[in-house]
Amino acid sequence: MLSFYCTRCNKTSFSSTSLEYQYSSDCPYCGGEIIELTKDLKLGEIMLLLGYIDREKLQQALELQKELKKRIGEVLLLNSLINSTQLSQALYIQKEVA
Ligand SMILES: [Zn+2]
């Protein structure tokens, strides 16, 4: 079973069909944008899916993370790449798919 998350209304939905094979990729509740969540998704990847950061920023943060030995969420927050609302949102999603 696959999990999907709406970036507008924050609802999580489930389906056995991958997003690319679904008739519509809009949220059934609000018509917002849906992202597909895979199990064991890393926090940085969730931020990427949500469009909070781009791949380049994630790469920078991952390198900084090695130096600082902090959690990726902290690194992103410390460098103002995301805000605390975005961090809690991503953490919430990570918990949903875990
Ligand atoms: Zn929605």
C-alpha cells in the first residue's frame, strides 16, 4: 500500500496504485497537490518532495550535517533553509509513513 500526502490540506490518503498510474494526481478532498510517500523516507527527501528545498540545498545541508554532526532538520533550520513550521510539517509526515 502506498501513502499519499496532500500539501494543501495535509490529509494522508492510501492507494495501491502509484501516483503516475492514477487518473488524477489531485487531492480527492481539496484538489491540492499530492505527493507520494515511500516508506523510510528521509527527512531531507520529504522536504524536497514538499518543495521546501531544492536538491542543491539538500546536498549542501547533508555536507554541513557531516561536519556539524546534527540532525538534518536542525542543519536546515540553523541555515534558514526552512522555517520551524516546515520542519514540524516534515517531521509529522515522516512519522505518518514510518
Ligand atoms: Zn487536500
